[in-house]
Amino acid sequence: MAATRSLPTDKIAAGIAFVLGFAAIAGAWGSQLLGGLVPCELCLEQRLAYYWGLPILALVLLLWNRLPLLVWYIAMGIVALIFVWSTYMGGYHAGVEWGFWPGPTACTGTGDGISFNDLNNIDAARVVPCDAVQFRFLGISLAGYNALVSLVIVALLVFSIIKQAQGRRA
């Protein structure tokens, strides 16, 4: 009888983190292109974590057993920190939407300092307010979901790092 070999849990956790992150950024783009939601300044900034973190994580997954261990730990740590930042940004943006704290002056506030000259080309740029929720599901905005998804990604990556370290000690 042939022995069955299963994938290590550290790689499975990292793979799930990648798929979850890919689904999240695909959902953001889908809500924009198909759903008609226009991202605000904070929404666009939250996407940066996916644009940087997912390619690094994809390389780690592709080169899983070929990377030197130190490089693997550094890369996984960088991706985890990128998504820690994403968790913060999602939570910050959700707090701005709920009115817990002020958001950036570029996309929130009362509009102080606007002159009539600014209205000459009103169609040139559409400023989407960061404190206005365009969509909620189960009472949570897309920024809130980004915070939750990013937190799960961080947990999966930390789990993967811990499992890798435990496997090395065994």
C-alpha cells in the first residue's frame, strides 16, 4: 500500500491566505467595474496591500521548498506586516465612516476653503467622500470587511510561520 503524502499545514494556511486576498481584491474591482461603486482615496490606499502583498506571497508559494529558510521567513514576515497595515487601514476607514474620528481632509469634512474658481471645471475630478458609505452588508461596510479579511490573512500567515518553525524544531 502506497503511503499518502499530505500538504503541510503551513503551506495550506499560506495558500488560503493568498486565495482569500485574491478574492478580496477581485471583489473590490468587481464592485467598482460591475457594481458601479467609485472608490474613495482611502479605498484606493487599502488596495495597495493587495498589490504588494499578494505578488510576494505568490512568489513564496511558487518557490516554497526552494527558498532559503531565512528568505522564506523574511518574505512571510513582510507579507504579514503588509496585511497588518491593511487591517489598520480598513479599521481606520471604517471608523471614519462611523464618525469615530476624522478622516483625511482631502475626502472628508465640510468643504472649507473651496472657492468659486474651483467650480470652473466641475467635471474634471469627482471626489468621493471617505466618510460616506456606498455599500453595507450585514451592517458592515466594505472598509470594515477589508479590515476583517486582512486580519484573517494575518492570522493565517502567522499560523504558517509558527507551523514552519515548529516543523523545523521537530
